[in-house]
Amino acid sequence: MTPLLVVLGAMVGAPLRLFAERLAASRRGAGSVAGTAVINVAGSALLGFLLGLADVPGWVAALVGTGFCGTLTTFSTLGAEVVRLGEQGRRARALGYLAGTILLGIGAAAAAYGAAGLL
């Protein structure tokens, strides 16, 4: 049952990620990293919130945490975009993007975790 729940969550998270990236590209231009950054930070916050809740059933963790958040956020896309920026000679931007995304993602997850604990 758990693998099916992960797949169901992924069926929502992956298309949402694609939509967000395309929306950002249409507004900020092709090659923009804004969509990936926003979706990774938002997904980190959602996962942090889920982990901060007291009694989350295993099926919810599989569906929302692993399935939805796992496909919504992706370290591989972040890595590929950092490499692409570096290859374009934009090394400072690449490092800033990498550090900023990681720090904001961890901060968002921690803040959401704390907020969930208040419920």
C-alpha cells in the first residue's frame, strides 16, 4: 500500500513542479532559476510542517512527505542549474543560488516545523 501512496503523491507533486517552472520561465525568461528556488523552499516548508505535527499517520507521511514533497522538490534540478550557471561564467550567481536555496530551504523547514509544534 505504501508504494501506491507514494506514487499518488508523486502524481500531484511532479506536474505542479513542472507548472511552477514553466510559469517562472514565462515570466522571468528561459533559464530562470526562480521557479526551482521557490518550489524547493515551499516544499521544504511543507515537509517541515508535516514533520512537526505530533501524530502523522504513516500513510500521510508516504503520500504527502515522500510522494508529493519528494517530487515537488528536487536537489538534482538545483545541482544542474548551479552547474549551468557556472558553465555560463556566472559563478558568483551559481554559488549564491546554491547557498541561498539551501539556507532558505532549511530555514523554511525549521520555521514550519516550529509552527506545527504550536498546534
